[in-house]
Amino acid sequence: MRHMRVLLGVSFVFLALATSGEARAGDNDIGAASEPAFSTEPNTWLLGDWNGWRTRIRNSGIDFQFGYTNEIAYNAAGGTHSTVRYADQYAAGVTFDLERLVGIPSALFQTTITERTGRNLSDDAELGTLQQVQEVFGRGQTVRLTDFWYQQKFFGGIVDWKVGRMPYGEDFAAFSCDFQNLTFCGAAPGNIVGNYIFNWPISQWATRLKFGIKDFGYFQLGVYDINPRYLGVQDQVLPVWFPDSTGAMFPVELAWQPSFGGGTLPGSYKIGGWYDTSTADDVVDDVNGNPFVLTGLPPKQDRGRYGGYINFQQQVTSNLTLFLNFVMADRRTATTDRQIAGGLIYTGLFSARPEDDIGFAAGSTHVNSRVADVQALQNSLGQGPVAVQDSEYAFELFYTFRPRPGLLFRPNLQYVHLPGGTSTNDDVFVLGLKTSANF
């Protein structure tokens, strides 16, 4: 908490010094997060322009967003039994352009409320997977305040300041959620250390400064309040500051944003990392340095948690985009310590359907080898059988059908080899369907 207050104080001093700067610059990062199930572009509104009223309201400085996403999954193989599960998310937001409304140059205020409902195939069919086969499920089936932040740009857009309640993955390691398997969705750090890095729809008090680098890209850094109470299902709608924070997280990111082919083939190459000041349980050692699963003693307390990532995306032709994500977390405190995923999205496979796309991805999530070594030790001491975990491998193929602007249907096939990183679980084959509507 103290770290957050210090940085907020510095940020407000910076704001006071820089308010004379003029700015309005849009980001051209093709890796921007698309976890929200809505778009602000007029040609993507399923319900149209409300006879012109929506555009008039938007031009006055108020932009509404309404979205809905659902995901159906059926396990044709794997798990304890075959069944169908359905999970969904409602999202409603509004952006206030404060320059148009009250004359504050290059300033925005965003608020977004989300609600998730439904059930999860990974749990209900006991698939044993490390990553969910329905990414839209999770973090409690409840109503949440997902965005509540202020953003302002200065000095012709060179400096971008943002402060308030916001998800980590909106700004750092940002990646789309086109795929239904969580291995390929959202900010990768939150997929392996989700106990303290929270992706959409979880928000936490934070602030970040972003500096544009001419003809290169940007550099950004931030501070996020770390508190497990953000994961709760109570008191999540109001922008309250929960007491008893465990520390502060300091993420940094450097991005190169080239454009090839005469400006027609944009790319995004991001490298980043984080350090969290919290004290956390060691995943293996007890207070004496021995495995706590054998001694029964409390875990050793490790000071600080950290990790790093890369996120590469490149459009290589007018139709084809490739991506690669890699993340690694420290082996003292992370049970799953790394993840790698890559794939492609091809648009306009059929000339009659130029807006449809097809996607394929493959990836793996690795269980910390320190944890696996203790599991093997338990077996050698006769305390088993205990499954010895290694890597889980996931594959997904989807096709996107867009019958009209603002609506898409995305059937998908998922195959998970060694669910949970162990051969004790049967391989999983899932038939899925993601539907998304932007109203």
C-alpha cells in the first residue's frame, strides 16, 4: 500500500507539471488487449446507430459499450465423464471524453462493469487441465467493477498517464482472447501466476506511465496494488481500496512496433517483466529448507516474486498474422513456472467470406520441476502413488463466422495432451463454440 501511495503522489506531481502539454495520439499496437467483448467502432454495433443518436452522443463525448460472450464446451474424450458446460460474460462500459465534455485536453475516463455466469467443463468433468478450456469462466460468478480509470496524454502524445482500477492485462503483456483455451488468451503472466497477477475481469488499483519513442514504439512502467481480496465475490462493484495489501507490483515493458511492406504489415514485439514486493510461500521448502509435504512444517517465506515475458505479433501478408507468447516466473514461488504459445490467424480463407478468419495455436504450460522432484521423492519413499507433473500441451483450431457486423460464431476444436502435465490423466478432446456480440 505504501508503494502505491508513493507512486500515486509522484504521478499527481507529474500531472501538475505537465498539464500544459497538448496531446492526442492513438496506439497502433496490434497486440492490444481485446478481452472486453465489445468494440467502440460504429460499424461493429449489432443494434446499429439508434437512428443516429448513438453517433451524436459519441461525438458529444460519451461513448457507450455493451457486449456479450458465451462459450460452450463438450469433452468428447478425457475427464471422468462426457458432458456439456456453458459459461458467459456480460459487459457494459462507458468512455467519457473529458476534452469534449469539460475541456480537459486529451483526457478520458472509463468505467466498465462485468458479470460472469455459468459453469466450467474443466472442473465439472474433472479434466485435470492446468489451463481452462473455457477462458471466459473464472474468478467467481459475480458482478465486478472491471474498469474505473482516468487517462491523459501530454506533449503531443509522447507521455500517456493512466490511474485507477484496471486489469493488468489491459496494459502489460496485452493479448487478444480470440481462442477459447486459456493457454492462448489474455496476458500470459496471469495464466501461470494468477494468484497475484490478475487478468480481466479483475481490476486493482494501479497507475502506469507510458512514453512514446519516435519511429520505434514505447516504454512503460507501472505500480499495481497486490491484495488477494480483489479475487473475492463480495464488495466488488464499488471502487473501494481494500486494506491489508501484501505489497506492490512493478511491471515494465518495452515495445518495438515496426511496419513493413510500405506500412501495410504492422508488427508488435514486446518484452517485459515484473517484480512484486510481497512475501509468499515457497512452493517446496519448509522453514528449515526441507519439503513441507514430508515434514508437515509451514512453508518457507520468500521475499519478492518476479518474472518476464515476450509477446511477438507480426502481420506477414494481407491475410496472415503470426504470434508467439512466452512467459517465465520465479521457481521459488510459482507452481507453474513457464508457458509458451504460438499460432496464426488467417483472414478471408474463402473469397465469399472475406471477413471470416481461421486460427490455429499450439502451446504448453510447465509445472515447476522443483515441485515435480518432490512428487517423485514421495513415490520413492512409499508415500504415493503421486502424479509427477511436467508439461501440459494444448492445441486449438477455430473458424470464425461473421454473419453481420457485431456478431460472430467461432466453433473450435481443442486437444490437450498430458492434462495437468501428467499421463495419469487421459488426453482431452473438446468441441467448443464461442459466440460474441457487440451491441
